Amino acid sequence: MADKWKLRLSGAAAGLVNGLFGGGGGMVLLPLLSRWCGVEEKKAFATCVAVIFPLCVLSAAIFLLRTDFDLSAALPYLAGGLAGGWLGGRWMDRVSAVWLRRIFAAFLLYGGVRYLL
């Protein structure tokens, strides 16, 4: 088991990123758990999902309380996200850790390029 302080600091980093940017804490948490804390990769992916959900709920609640935002604008994304999350959860056991890492890296690369352009 990883050092509890490493796990706590990893969670704090994920929460900070999620709070600052409204998401993305999992991009920070996954490498920290798998590389720095020594958590097995598939367990790290699953842990990220379990941790990010409450962080997103908290970040969204704070954002909604502090801004003028129409929640109904997010509903189409929520429906797609729920469907994608369900499919991803079902397929996770069928995909090797190597391919999960590659797919994750591809999404990070795509997002980084899109953000810069």
C-alpha cells in the first residue's frame, strides 16, 4: 500500500485542478496514483473514477452557487457522459492496461493540442 501522505497529496492535487478548471482532476490523479503511489494501473483508473465524481459534484455546486449558469445547458452532455461512462465501465475489463494507458495518453494529447490551437 502506498504511503498515506502520497495518496492524500495526490487527492489534493486532483481536487485543486478540478476546482480551478472545472474538471481534469483525473488527468492529474491517474499518473500520480500509478507512478508515484505505486497503485496498479487498472485499480488506479477505477479509483480515479470513484474520486473524481464527488470532486466534480463539489466543483459544480460551488460554480453554480457563484455564477449565473443555466444547468439545462449541460443536460445533453450529461446524457452522453452517462452513456459513455456506462460503456467504458463495461469495457474496462476487456482492455489491457497498456491500451488503457495509450487511449488515455491520446485523449490528453488531443485535448492539449486543441487547447493550444
